[in-house]
Amino acid sequence: MIPSWTRSLPALSLAAALAGCGVHPGAATVKTAAGPQAAAFTQARTVARIHFSNPAELEALEKAGVDLFENVDRAHGTVGATLTALSRPVLEKSGLKFEVLQSAEALAAKGGMPAGYRSVDQVYTELKAIAAAHPDFVKLVEIGKSLEGRSIFALNFTSKPGTGLPAVRINSGQHARELPPVELTTNLTHLLADGYGKDQNLTRLIDTRDIWIVPIVNPDGRFKVQEGNSMWRKNTRKLGMGAAGVDTNRNADDHWDGGDSMQWADDYHGEKPFSEPESSAMRDLCGKMRFKSSIDVHNFAGMILWPPGYSTDFTKDEAHFKAVGGKLADHLNYKAGTIARTIYKTYGDLSTWEYDTYGTLAFGAELADSGFSAPISEAQRDWTAWQSNFTYLIDEAGNPNAKHVTDGPKLPMPGIF
Ligand SMILES: [Zn+2]
């Protein structure tokens, strides 16, 4: 049931405010307009905790453009969010209780990335060095370029390329402000490179699987974070009235219409499906490799998630998702379940699209941290806990008993390799 207060939202909503300024959310072209709301796009945010009593309230807030985090705690009825001068009135009108956890001043003082995190350049330098040192089983592949022209790199680990081994993908860095996941996936590239020929299990995996690791899907966004925009989530596409960014994880061609069409929203889904080079790069990689299993790593809710995002129904492969996802979640004490049932409905997310298109056992992970830019010690703790999860998922890609993989529709494959 949709709560009654949402009926009054259109009069107050940002969509309406923007329409008054000549901006039509979701329109193919948007004129830049000066106006009283223009400055609000660049205003600093606060971080808040919202209290709710049913999931429909969350869905209504999402639709009204409030930037909800994924750390939904249904048992206690709380969820984190960022608030701006535009979205705070929407929340206030809802009548839901909330408290501010971090002021705009505190966030600004925090600056970019905490000490110890690798920059985009550092990650790329390491990926190149690993590929150069191990040409017999590692290949550096540019799977696409970002909007600003930065390389989107994958490291491909296999000792038998092109032989049809079961393919598996691990990626992170779609959401720029989520810092720990990139540390984990970069550490994983080192673990595999250093372990081949020395560690029996890692050697077996590299000999029998086709492993793809994409540490930073959205390098432009991460640069924004490095520059001091610690709450930047999307890519950097310039939109009307100073708004910027498309959520690459809401841009896939799967129930895309249901996503957020308001350009200022932190989960803005873009002009059309796969409008963004970052999401298109992932689409093309998936189309080429037809991964048996995958995981898209985020933070900070402590969850293992799987499709569908757009519906609270289960897929026909729920039992298999639950069996594998449960193993991933259990030793970490994470929650586990479908995206729509565990957080809230999402539209155009990578995991759901990949499962629906290729039958991939496509997971999302939310690491359990104290925040998007948790101290590096938390990323190191996550890494210790996650090594066995990554190797398990890589192993699972070649499980001959898995019944999850279907042959999805063929997409045209550009020559990216
Ligand atoms: Zn995320």
C-alpha cells in the first residue's frame, strides 16, 4: 500500500519545482536554466537516518527523489539517506521521523578519500604491473572508456584463454563514494597473481576458470570523490541546471522505465537504457563472456543480494540463488535475499539485467562498514573476511550441477578485445 502522504508530494516534489524552471525530468534534451533552484543542486548535503514503518514508505521516498542508502534495516525500521535543500522538504512533508547524523560542514571537512585508500591512478598502475609481470595467465583489457575518456580496465585471469572455460566476473566501483569495495577487488587481483603456481586452490581456479575483475567501473566518479566530493555516487554526465550524473547501476535495459527520471536524484537512471559508456562497457563485457556467476560489490549495508530488483516475486532460480547467496552471507553474518525484498525495488540494475539476459548467477554485495568512506582498517578487515567468498564464487562458476545458466538472447558484440 502506498502511504497517503505521497498523494500530496507532486505539489511539493522536486520534479514539480524543476518543471517550473523549464526542466522536464527524463526529457531527451534539457535546457540549462538559471533559476532559484539552480543553486540548490550544488548545495552541500547532510547525512541522516530515517525511521519508517513499511517498505512502501521507502519506495515513495525513492520515487520522490530522496537519496536512500542501501542500509535498510527492516527489523528496526531505519535507513540512511543524504538530504539536500531540495530533498529535505520532501522528507519533512512525509511526516517520517529522521535525525541528522553528519552535518554539511562535517562532510565538507572530511574532504576526499581517507588515508590508505588507493587512487584511481594507483589502482591502474597496479593492474598494469600485474599484467606485465604475469603475461602467461593475466591480461589487461580496456573494456571501454568513461564519459571523460578514462580507461575502464579489467584484469582477466586464466591460463587457457579462448578455450571456453566457465567465466566469472567480480566488479566494484559503480558508486563512486563507496570506497572499500575497490580495495577488495584490487587486493583480489594481487592474491590471484601471487598465488598462481604456489597455492593449489588458486592455481586450479586460474587453470579451470575464466576470471574477470573490474575494480573501477566508474573512474570519473571516483575522481570526483578524490577531489573532495565525498558523497558523489553517479558518473559525471552534465545535466540541466547544474545537475550531474547518471547512476550506472540504474541504467541497464531491464525494467528501466520504473527508475528515477529526476535528474538531480542520486539514482537518476539516465536518458535511455545504456545511455552511459560505463554501463555499456559492462553490457558489452557480459555479452561477450556470458558469465556463469558474478558479483557487483558495494557498501555499506552488510548484505548479499540477488535478482530481481523490480519485483518482490522470486525468480525460478531462487533456490539456487539462496543456496549460494546463503553461503556467501552466513560466515559474515550478513543479511541475504532478493534486492526488492531486502532493500527496496530497483530498476535497471546490473545484476537483475545480467540474470534476466544471460541467466548469470548474478549477485550484489553490500560490505558491512561504518560508512561509504570507512577508515581503511575496515576495508582491510573486509578483505580478510571476503577472500574465501571470492574464491568460492569463482569456483561456483564451474559447478557442473548448477542449473542456473540459460542461453539468453544474443546481443551484437563490438570488438572490444
Ligand atoms: Zn552502491
